[in-house]
Amino acid sequence: MLSIGKITGSPGSAAKYYASGDYYTKDGNEPAEWYGKGANHLGMKGPVSEQDLTKLLSGKLPEGHEAGWEKANNKHHPGWDLTFSAPKGVSILSIVGGDKRLLKAHDKAVDRALKFVE
């Protein structure tokens, strides 16, 4: 399943939220990495740090350029959150049942969906 949400709040608080993980993560760290042609074009590779995410959500690009705009009552919008979730049965079978093939299939499906969205 794909859930899409508007990132709200300040860029710093949003980056802190995404860096802290959630109750699904074991150690409190969500495994996030830069993805796609846009990230590659900006030279962003590997793990996503809270500091880099804060800058990007603020509209500050790695090369020093600034993105975003402000017009009338419309201001820079930091971004969108795309959350990919496997059905509960798939999660249970892959984790409790230990069927790693389901995790690989889910990861492949997420990769294909991201390429489609991009």
C-alpha cells in the first residue's frame, strides 16, 4: 500500500521526525538512503543524515542553490512523504515465519513503484 502525505512543520522538526524512526524499527533508526535521478543529479548518495535532510527540506541544495518560492500566501513547501507498507499478512509471514523471499519481493515492488512515481 502507498500512503502519501504532505510534510508539515519546520524542516528541522520534520527531519528529526524522519531520522528518529518509529515503532516498526528495532533500533530507532529508519534505514533511509537517497534515491532516484534527482538525488543522483544533486550528488546525494548513501544514507540520509538529519542535517542533509533539514537543508534539503529548507530548500537549500548541496551546490549552494536555493529552491522554493514565496508568492502572496503561498510559501515553500518542503516535500511529500511516500510510505510503502506491505499487507499485514505479508509482514507476519516474512518476519514471524522467517520467509525472506517476501521481504525481497516487497523491496522489489517498492523499487518499481518509486521508479513509476519518479
